[in-house]
Amino acid sequence: MPTATPTALAPLVPTPARPASPEVTVTDPALVKRAVKAAALGNAMEWFDFGVYSYIAVTLGKVFFPSGNPTAQLLSTFGAFAAAFLVRPLGGMVFGPLGDRIGRQKVLALTMIMMAAGTFAIGLIPSYATIGVGAPVLLLAARLVQGFSTGGEYAGASTFIAEYAPDKKRGFFGSWLEFGTLAGYIGGAGLVTLMTALLSTEDLLSWGWRVPFLIAGPMGIIGLYLRMRLEETPAFAAEIEKSEADRPKVPLREMITGQWRALLLCVGLVLVFNVTDYMLLSYMPSYLTSELKYDETHGLLVVLGVMSLMMIVQPFAGALTDRIGRRPVIAAGCVGFLALSVPALLLIRQGSLFAIALGMGALGLLLVCFTAAMPAALPALFPTRVRYGSLSIGFNISVSLFGGTTPLVVTALIGATGNMMMPAYYMMAAAVIGGVAVWFMTESAGRPLPGSAPAVEPARH
């Protein structure tokens, strides 16, 4: 970790080439890197849990719900998964405005503690065979704690990075947030894959499933340490320098009604981002196992390979958004999902390892168009004084209604219709909505965040 003194800003200086322009924030490169690491690690821990939960869903169904219909068990497990997303807007409405009022760093430290506690608690819950209906009730309670805390996590982490990064590299630095997401998924899925390969079914059901959740404890302590070492962002530091008369508390209503256009764009962008994300990274492993009867270990290994490919491409795609803009990259992803979802799913259903890898790889590369661009594009929709709050509300409403419910809805649609192509149709519908949002959004690459001074890198000598 860099050890540079965490000064939030270099002295404010006028721009020599444009004397009439506003003052300029000169960013601290070492501090920017530390901020990116702290934010990305928290995101990695959040998605480590989601990765584990998704990839071990079949086992969790057997542990926490009555034996009988395997499809009913899987639906129950995904129901608990989706329930956490129903409380995310509440978390966003609490943590978002709080982040705009008392600071991003303090709220992100709090969400880290709650995420770690909720995940760790799942690893301690007795099975259904031991305490009966109390098991799924406790599982649901732990998931609700996780959901409430994550309501303030992504919006806060993306805001944190966006407000630290220089304008011309915001896409590159923001892309590391989703790099953390993929790292968390790979860590969770890799651990589940390893345990599935090494442990017998009996051991996995009796105690093995607990191990990934218990790891969240030490991960949370490390993440909390990193976040506590950071100062507030330059943009927020500039806000709190204003007198209280100039910076009144922003009502929650104003965060919604005063930003209604940006909120609608946020909901549309997050919808296509999260439906495709959860479809590929959370639902597909269970789809391969439960619907296509594909070998569980091989299916997980394919998904791990796809995520590894995405991680390699992610920073380069983030830098590309700085060069050509966020809108062209997001639009390319929407067009790609509209055109290739059906062919990719047909390849996956073909069943051979090569065909599955090809279909999943194509969807993964299309998903990178969103994971690379959204962490920089979404914070730029809102001004500094309401950025954390408004983004939290818009992001979590969209995730709750469309993203987190994706595994549950698609599983139910397949069960009701018998149509195994439902995942492709669902992604295509999301791509249409995302495309409309891209059409109306304003390009933000290389420009200052709304309400903030231009942010530049220090001059090289």
C-alpha cells in the first residue's frame, strides 16, 4: 500500500491556459490508488458472498429448506437471495443521504461492518434438520442485514472513486471497482468449486458449506482497516467548506423529485447492467446444473474462466471509455446483448464444453461494456451535494426490482412455460431498455463531475 500522507487536495490553483475557468483540483496519485483499493476490496467482499451464495445454491436449498422437490428448494433459496434486494432501497435511502451529510468514508466503513457481520452470521446458522423452520427464518434475517447494508455500498464506492479520480482517467480508475466485483466472484466461486471437488456430498452438506461464509469475518476487518485510513473525497471536502447556510440538509424528497430525469436514466442503465450481470454470474451456474443437468464442477470452472477473461479485459475497457466515451461503449453492450443473447444461449444449450465456453465467453465480453463504463457513468449523473443519496436510491430501486430478482424470475418463467430460452429473452428485453437510457444520457468522459471543480493530475516535471 502507498504510504503517502493522505492530504485530500493539493492547493487550489487557477488554470493557466483558461484564467476565467473555475479553480482546479490537483489530485494526489498515491491517495487515488489507496481510495480505489479500499473501495474495490469492499465491493469484492460483497460479491464474494453473492458468488458463494449463487454457486452453492443447490446445497443451501438442501440445508435450509424441507426435502422434496429440488426445484422448490432452488426457488426457495433464490427467494431468500432476492429478499435481500427488496430492502436495498431502504438501505439506500438511509445510507445515501447520510453519506451526503456526514461523509462518504464514514458511511462506507459502516456498510463494511454490516456486510461482514451478515455474511459471517450465515455460516453459524443451524440447518433445517436441526432447528426446523427457524433455519430459513434466520437465513432470511441475515440476508436482510446484508441487503440493507449493501444499499449504501455500490453507490458509495463508485462515488468515492469518481470523486477522487482525475477527470481524464475516471473510467480507468472506476473500472477497478468492478474488477473487485469479479475478484470477489472468482474467490467465492473458486472456493466453492474447490470444496465441491474435494469434499463428499455428505461433508459439504454437514459443514463444508459454512466455510466460505465464515471467511467474511477476517475479510471485513481488513476492508474496514483500509477504509478507515482514508480521508474524505476532494469533492466532499470542498462541499463541507461551505457555510451551513449555503449547504442546507437536502430533503430525501428533493433527492428524488429534484433529480427525476437523472434517476430515470440511472434506473434504465442499472437495469441492463444488473440483469445481464446477475444472469451470467449468478444464475448461469445453477442453470447449467439444475436445468441442463450439466456436471456441477465443470460448469463452475467454465464460469470461473469467463470471469478471469473479464478481469483481464476490464481495465483496458475502462481506459477505452476515457478515450472514446461512456455512451459508445454502453451502447455497444446493449446492441450486442440484443443480437447475440439467443445465439449465445443456443451454444450453451448445445452442451459441449467448447460450446458452453464460447457462449458464456461472448456474454462475458459484452458484459464488460457495462462493468467498465458504469462506475464512472453513474456518479456523473448527479451533482456533488446529492450524488451519494440520489445514486443510492436510483441504483437500488433498479437492482431490487430487476437485477437481484433475475434468478428467481427466470427460474419461475422456465418452470411456468417450459421454455429454456427465457434467459436470452430476458437479457434482450433489458438491452432494449438500456439502449433507450443510453440514447438520452449525456456524455461525461473527460468532463468534471456536476457540481465539482475540474480534477487534473499533477504536472510532470
